[in-house]
Amino acid sequence: MAQPPEPPAQPSEEHPRVTAARLGGEGVVGVALGWVDNAGVGRVKAVPLARLADAADQGVGMSPVFDTFLVDDSMTSGRWLGGPDGDLRLLPDLSRAVALAAQPGWAWAPADRYRQDGTPHPACQRQFAARMAERAAARGLALRAAYETEWIVQRPDGGYPTDGPAYGMNRLTDLSDYLRDILSALAEQGLTVQQIHPEYAEGQFEVSVAPEGPVGAADTAVLVRHTLRAVSAAHGLRASFAPAFAPGGVGSGAHLHLSVWRTGPDAAPQNLLTGGPGRHGLTAQGEAFLAGVLAELPALLALGAPGPSSHLRLVPSHWAGAFQCWGPENREAALRLVPGLPDRPESANAEVKCFDGAANPYLAVGGVIAAGLAGMDAGAVLPPEVRGDPASADGVPRLPTGPEQALAAFEASAVLREALGEVLHDTVAAVRRAEAAAFAGQPPEAVIAATRWRY
Ligand code: GLU
Ligand code: MG
């Protein structure tokens, strides 16, 4: 979080045919055009390299029914979307097109979805995140964001490739080729890794990357995951990004770090989470942003921890952030304030800990921005901070403990309804409702077995 925000990314200056030629020079034959659906599943259409320039111009046809897919590939329908009719255009953003280091011959580009008349598809999650970034920019604000990625690695026979202890050097030694290949592949793809380490649960690791703008952070989260999966496959392993992997165990999060900056033509960008008169150096505006996020967290769970197994992870005393509270460096608070280091105050940021890998990262970051801006509009203030484990404090509210509760909060959230727009809000709610119904009453083992390898 150390660097101030750069100006918003401009669309690729490179002509699509130049991009295609460049990728061809790197041995690329096919290009995966990716998006993430409302169930948090990465979906794809691919084109041969020779078709890439056309695809960037005209788009590739795809059905809007994907908006109502559930994690198990069954379909539901909402008031606006679902059913067999219609067609959309999937347009790759070539400014993020990259040859995939662990999938020789393949490149990947994130895609936006448009209607056939060329206007944005109202349920395009990536454009929602972009709209929220623009909403912030219109107020002279810029966001810096990064998702952490936690994953569990197994052999196809269900055994773990290492039995090393949590955070243990043994694990790094056992899997040093695998972890080196991950670092190499991420670097080759232009990503800046900040850390990689063994995590708490058996076979669990984490990688964190440098912050960037909100859409870029979501793109990077998707690319990191594809890369981890491909490197795992090359090593005869499988990577799980599911929130819960083993009943009762510590799950995998996809924590969102972010900072909000005041920008202006005449002054250097200023991180609003540091250098102010408030608690831990918060400025009044920075505090209002965080207070807005904190207030909407129950509803935001429907975007950030939305899967059938999300609530199996989101339990007290598992570092998952199950309580609706904030605290400085508190890993049990859903909103952890990371005050800047004394010698690098601009590194101050906040971590939304309750989010996980079932989230569509575009929806989650866009929803957080909407909530934060609403907090700023209202001049919201944070409640008292929580130190120590909120499970042993009095009166700290739990976040919703099941999908139905989170859905009710989401449906009642005027802030998220307005930000997402009726079509996207309704479609997300339809998917949440259908997934909750599909998995209702199933024991944790069954929910986990059905979702472990889906994300
Ligand atoms: N694995 C924990 C989770 O489910 C997080 C551990 C950590 O704080 O990094 O979110
Ligand atoms: Mg972690």
C-alpha cells in the first residue's frame, strides 16, 4: 500500500493486431476470455489468436443465462435475467492480455460484457467495479486495493503433498519447486508478489500481491488464481480456493486490502487513512469511508462471502472476521485497520477479512467502494474499536451466520441496490436465494464436497 495511486488505467494504446502479434511472438495460440459469474465461478470462452483482434472489436457471443448459474452449474432465474433467450458480446480488455506462463500456448484477458447494441450489459460485474471507481474519481478520490489469495493444495488421491506444520519452513522445503514455479509464473505475467507463505490449515498457502486500482486488483485476483491452478496441475496437484475445505477446520479467505486517497491536480495524493486527527491517525473522511463499509458488512457478505460453504468458514476464533467490528491489527475483526508503519505512514490500509474465494472479486470490491462512499456522504463515524477476540467481549454483533440472513441484509440494503442497479442487484439476490435453497439442510461435509473444487 506504500505507493500513491497512479492515474486511472487507460485502455490499451496498442492496436489489437499489435497485441495479437506480440502474443504470437510469445508462442500464444489461443486466448481465454474470462469473466466471473455471480456464483464466484470463473467462466471462459476462448478464441484462436487469429480471431483476437476481431473479438476485441466485435466481441464474442455469449448467453446472458450465465448470470443465473449457481456454483453447481444449475440455473435459476431472476426478475430480469435467466432463461434461454438473448445474446451478449464478450469483449476482452487487451490492456490486461497476458501470455500464461504455466499454460504454454495460452493467453488470458479479462472481458467485459455488452449488449448487442454496444451498450454495457447492466449485469456486467467488471463494469460495475469500474463504475464504482469512477464514482470515487468524480469526488476526487482514488482507491488502492489488493486481494490476498489463500489456497489448499492436495494430490489427486486426497493426500497432502506436505505434512509440514503451519507457517513451517518444512512446507516450503517440501514444495520448494512448486512454490518457485508459482513465483516465476506470477512474475513472468507482470504481477508483483509481496509475500508467499505456508498458512495455518493442512496444505494451505497464501500469496499476496501489490495494490492497484480496484478493477486491476480484481483482474489480478482472477489471474493469480488461474496461475496457481495451472502450476498446481503441472506438479500433479490440485488447488482449492473454496472458503471451507474440511469440516471444522480453518478455511481460506480472500481478504481485501484497500486504502482511499484524496487526489487533486495540485497536490500529491493523500492517503485518508493516515495523517489525520482521529483514532490511529484516521482522517474524518477516511473514518467515514470505513464506517460506511462496516455498516454495510452484513449485506456485503452476499457479495464477498457468498458461497454455500462461506458460513462454514466464517466462524469465531478462526481469523475469518466473523464479527461486525473493527480494530487496529485485530485479526478477528471483520474490518482490520492496518495503521501505516511509523516510517511509512502512507502504507495505512484496511483489510476486509470476512471475504472469501467464493466472491466475485469485481462485485466485492465495487460493493465496498459503494458502501464507503455512502459512509462519506453521511459523515459516518466508527463505533469504539475492538481489541482482542470479539468472541470474548460483550455486545459485539456477529455478522450473519447463514446465507439466508446475509441475503436478507443484501435485499434490505438501499446502498447496494442503488449502486448495483436493479438488474444486477436482483440477479445476485436470485443466485443467492437459489444457492441457499439448494444447499439448505445439507450437512457441512456435503456442502464442502460439492464446492471444494469449484472456484
Ligand atoms: N485462513 C483465514 C481465513 O479464513 C485467515 C488467516 C489469516 O489471517 O491470514 O480467512
Ligand atoms: Mg492468511
